[in-house]
Amino acid sequence: MKFKVIKGGKDISSSDKYILAKGEITDTRLMGVLGMHLHWTIPEEGDYRDLHQFFYYDIEELGLEELDIYNGNDVLTINMAQQSRFGGLGAEMKLLSEREARWAVCRMISETRRMGHGLPPEAESLSFITEHPIILSDEERRRLMLKCSVPVETDFGVVNYYLMRLFGKDREGAQLLIHPEADPADFGDIEPEKHCTFLRNSIKSCEGSESVEEWRSYISESLVIVDSENSNRIIISEVRVRDGKVVASAKLSDFRISEAEASMKLSKDEYVNVYEIKQDLDLFDAEFAFYSLGMMKTRHDNGIMHMEFRKDNSHVEREIFELSEDLRALYFVTDYGQLIVAGNDRPAIDDAELRIKSDKISKLIYPTGRYRFTNPVLFEFAQSGYEDFEDFLKSLE
């Protein structure tokens, strides 16, 4: 959902005229992305107007990607905007003080410029914040970073988040997971030369690794993709954890693997249900817009992919981490009258089927096929140019 600024009332540019009614930010700092919602009230001739800002910020590479602005205070519109923008992050919203909110805006802008990216056109309306920048103390910044970071429950989570931040070349994020008493001399150079996406990690605890200091050592086999080269690498590293924080780390080996080898490591079953849309596509699209609220949407030549993410990021706490595990289900609405639903295990597809049956869209579709594949095929279909899923499957025979 995209909003534009609707001008109303007299022009107020002085920052002291804007009062922060509510500020909130996602607790997804360790995932490398943040969402922020700021609600300002602006006095006007004995009354006031409401201004809502929705920020989507990529910490690793892109900076401030999107900024939506809405004048008004309709609760449904605000909730829909927040779900549309932040629903896929698996996050809780944490309250911000006005000092924290103003500092965060200035930091997002400065970091985006440092990365060499342009700002969204809507950023021109942020002058009432940027004209009087806030400087936080080190302690205030530390508290804000902790507020933006979900508590890590297990050593596996510590290792996965730590490596994810390093592979994303986010040293500040990795530092949040380092023990305050750690010796810098105990840290080797794991951070790659170029930005990588962390696709998979397998962790093994070293037997007998507990010492007087009560740290435990973990060996990780990480599959990453070097984004600028589209090349896959396996990185073996050791990470030592004490009291839920990293006390030492080192790279043990690093080597390139083929795309076929990477695919084998990422291979998993995919369960697919196919439905035909009975009614007019416009009517279905209108109903599905409500069903898919909060899902991430991407356009393909033959339809729109809707990605439904899990409500939290608990998959990062597992001994075997896979980036794709944050997906709950995929819904592909073709331009030619099919709804194709996919899940990577039986519980996921069964849950999607039950939710469809209990929703209004169930009256607009009817099932035509159920499949189980040993490799993901839905994204391949979305990129194939085929109009019909069954025709696409025949082409694979």
C-alpha cells in the first residue's frame, strides 16, 4: 500500500510544532532490517492534524528503501499500512522516545547516503526532523540497539545471528552479540570481502569444550552466496559462546562450490495445491487483497507471488538454520485464473488449506490438483512464462 502526502492546513516547517504521539520500531535489528512507524500531531488553529510515517530500512546494503506518508488518523488504514509494510518481518513493535525516533530518522538518512543510494522522494518532508539532529550518548544508543534486537534464546541463535551479521558486513550488528569481557585478540577475520547472503548453516557443538570460563565451542558449516558474483561458498568457522554472547571466533576454511552442489544442500520437498478461480478475476483479486494483507508481493510475467512469512524469527534459533524457513506459505495468483499454494512441509500446506477453507475466497475457487515435489518448483513456474501449472509440469517430464 502506497501513500502520498496530502497537504492540509497551513505550512508548518518548525520542528517544535511537531509532537510525537507515538513512535515504534521492529525488534529485527539482528535480521539486518528495521521497520519504523512514527505518529506526529501538528497543532493547527485551535485543532491539530495527524501525520503517520512508515519507514522500511535495510541495514546491510540499501538503506532507507521505502517511506510511506499518510495524513489522517483512520485506524483501519493505519493498521493495513503497517501490516503491508512490516507484516513479513516476523517482528514485535517496540516503543520509541522522541529523541530515539528523531535520531533513528537522521541515522537512516545519513547511512543511505553513505552507501551511495538516493532517498525516496518522500524524504523531502523530513526536514522538520533533520534540521535539528539529535545526538545520542553511547549508552542511549546501546539501549536503543537492544530495544531493536529480539532476545536470543539459545547458543545456536547466538551463532546464527552473529555469522549472519558478519556475512552481511554489518560489524555494528555483530558487536551486539560479543561478550563485553571478550578479548579482541581472540577474534579471527570471518567477515568476507564482499557482501554475502546467509542461506544455510549447520552447527555442531564440540564435545568437551566447556572450560573454567564456561564457554562452549561450536563449529559451523555455512552456505553463503556472494551477491555481486552470484557465486556460492562454504565457510567453516568456530564460534565460542559464554553467557549468551560470543567470546571468540575464527574462520577455519573457505571454498567455492558449484550451483548444483548448493542446490543439493538447499533441496527440500515442496507441497503444492492448485485451485481454479471460478469467478471474475477482479472479484477474486479484491477478496484476496484482504486475505494476503501483510504478505510480500512480487510481480512475474504470468502472475503475482504472495509470500507469507512466519510471525517470528524462531527459525534462527535452530541447530540447522535455513533462510527459507521464515516462509510460511507461497500463494501465486496467475493472470489466467489459477491460485497455486505451496508449503515446504505437510503441516504448512495443511494449515494453508484450512485457512483458505475458512475464508471468503474459498467460495471463489475449486481445487484441481495436489502435488509433492522433491525440489521447489513454484518459483520455477513463476519464471517459466507458462500460463497453466499443469502444462508447465508436462514440460518437465
